[in-house]
Amino acid sequence: MKVTFVKKILKDGSPCRKCADVERRLNSSGYMSSIDEIVIADERDEQSPGMLLAAKNGVELAPFFIVEDGEETRIYTVYFKFVKEELESTLKSSSQDAEDTLRANPDLDYI
């Protein structure tokens, strides 16, 4: 699974306030490590990588997340929905896998 975080630079050159807030949340929650790539959508340059991704995916809001999982691509424009559906479910399933492994192998122990 590849996760791309697209954040915006406004026409006046300032960072998008909502994008900065989402980035702070990602950092403070520890979820930033789940982001594979950060791409900038610069409103001053329609050919910037983020603007091209937005056009390709029909997205008009920033920030947004692109989740590529095999041949499936999911787009999220709502941070909390992205976290709930992608990050929390991935973490829960990894944690559950670890617990199942420990139960199936009583000779293993927690580190």
C-alpha cells in the first residue's frame, strides 16, 4: 500500500492552513510514518505535481490523501475518515496478527 499526502500552497505563497493542521495531526499522532510521499499542489503553478494529481483524480479540496493498494486507488479529502478507514484498520490488523501469532506459539514471549 502506498499513501500520498497532497498539501497546498496558496496563490499568495502561504501554506494552506488546513493542510498545516492536518500535517500537525499526522506528526503528533505518529501517523506521519505511514505516509510514503508528500506532494505539493501549488496554486501558482497548474503543472505542479499536486495540481496534476488533483486534476487527474477530480479533487478540488486540499489536503487530500491517495491510497494505492494494488490496482485499487482510494481518495480521501477528510482526514478523520482517512485515519479511521486506512491507518487505524491497518494498525488494528497488524496488532491482531501479532496477538494471533503469540497465541499460536506459546514458546514465544513479548519483547
